[in-house]
Amino acid sequence: MTGQNELPVLLLDGTPVVGSSRILAEIERLRPEPRLFPQDAAERSRALAIEKFFDDEVAPDVRRLFWSTYLEHPAACARMATDGFSDATRMAWRAFFAVARSRFRSNMGVDAARI
């Protein structure tokens, strides 16, 4: 949909918006009430700093931990990744995953030292 691998992605009026920060900003722009961020400049700055910390520092480790538990269970990965899709999609994803597992491991930094 976007040509990149960042999540989350939200489709708004046919346009993909990538990343939680951009998604929240766009939702607040389109629907300013109720506010998603504090109106006070200092409080808003603090909220954005907290969000950035979790996006940059916490989320990568959480994703790494999550994938470290799933990578050894292809059927569970296929169920999770294809929830709501057809059985054919699930089977294709599972077959693809057998080939792509090492790429996932490398991309997510899943190794014993980092876990």
C-alpha cells in the first residue's frame, strides 16, 4: 500500500498515512474535537516528547521481543498476520514465511544478544 515497511498505516480518504505520530496529527487536524494532545504548548511538547520516546526507544524492543516469540512458530505467525483473510492467503503467507524468516530475524534484530 505504501511501498515501505513502517507500521502503523491508516488509509484516510484514500491516502495512506504512515506512523503513529503522523496519524494522530492528521486525525487531530481533520477532527479537532475532542483534542488528542494538550492545547497548552508546554504540555503538548511534553506529550510529543513522550510519544517520540516510546516510538523510538520502547517500540523497537517490544517488536523485537514479540517477533522473537513468533519466529519459531510459523503457523501462529500465519494466523496472526493473516487474521481476517482467506485460507489461501494464510497458506501463501506461511509458505512465504518459511523463505523470509531469516530476513525477518535480521530486519527485526532478533538475536540472542539483543533479546
